[in-house]
Amino acid sequence: QQQVKQSPQSLIVQKGGIPIINCAYENTAFDYFPWYQQFPGKGPALLIAIRPDVSEKKEGRFTISFNKSAKQFSLHIMDSQPGDSATYFCAASIREVPDTGKLIFGQGTTLQVKP
Amino acid sequence: GAVVSQHPSWVICKSGTSVKIECRSLDFQATTMFWYRQFPKQSLMLMATSNEGSKATYEQGVEKDKFLINHASLTLSTLTVTSAHPEDSSFYICSARDLLAGEQFFGPGTRLTVL
């Protein structure tokens, strides 16, 4: 199954809260899981990425938690700010031959952080 | 680092004309570039994978004669929408995969409006 299922579709939190966005996949051949942030009218920007050999990765206020056995991964945004209001996409890719790095994207989550 | 540019950022054209969109990796080499289409409030839809010096690989349902892709060098790929029609109006985004790091970086997108 070449799908990545993302939830929730939308999320509203107060400033300082910790929004959590979840993604699930079926294909155990996926070996790279990035998260992208997209503002309206702009291209997606790479936030953070993880590979299956680690269970957690932190970069600044962004943390990815990865559960290989459950085939799930999630993005946590610590101390969220109104400037974090954007659409977030999870993605996954398979190391194929040839290895193009083709990404399969989730459906996206629109996050609103209220002041 | 890891900057991808697109030109133009927006274009309005008449039905029946062709439009060329350029995608450049400014500070890294990319053997593989990708072209996506995105409708409002939706996820990214992969149109094709472009490899330097070879023919692009199109996703199912994407007309290769309508969306011409050329990957002339390790830093430049172009998408030409031929005989554009109003239904081709969309947000087109390219991405480039860093040859060394393996990560995929996105351009700012091109808004195409066909009248």
C-alpha cells in the first residue's frame, strides 16, 4: 500500500500548546519520513525528517516520534506560536532501484495557533 | 543553503497558449527533480519525476504530451504546459533532491491562471 494517512485534517490550539499530528503507513519498505510546513501561496519547507532506526528526533521546537511496530509517526510542536499556523504534511519514501527519493504525501493538517 | 527557485512565480495566459516554468537548484546539484500540482486546500499531487539527461517518468493519469518536462542540467528542470486550458489553472511546485544529502527541497511554486 503506497499510502500515508494523516490526521487530524485541522487542528486549533492556544499559544504555548503542543499540537500533535499523526501519520500512519502500511508499506514496511518506507525508510524515510520527512515533515513539511507550507504557508499559503508558498512551497513546502522541510522541517524535520527521521529514518526507522531511531524512535525520536528533535530539532528546535519540532519533534518526530516514530513507532516502527505500529507503523506510525507523529510531529509534536512544542510551545506553539501563532507563526506556526500553517499546513503540515507528512511524507514517506522507499529506497528503490533506481533511488529517486519519490515522496508519498499525507493529506495535510491545517494548524491554527491562537494568540 | 538548499534553495530551489521557480520562475515565474505567477503567470496568466490565454487558452491555447503554452507556458514554460523553470525550476533551479541554486546551491546544490540535483540528479532528480519532481513536479507537483496542488489544488486549494489539498495535498501535493506528483505529476512526474525528472532525471538529468533522461526522459521524465510521469505518474498515471498525467498527459506527457501536455506537460513537457526537460531536465537539461543538474540544476535546471523545466515544465511546459502546452495548449493550456482553464482546467490547467493550478499551483505548480517543483522540488529538487540534493545529490549528496538525499533530502528533497521545494521551490516557492508557480500560480498558473488560464483564461
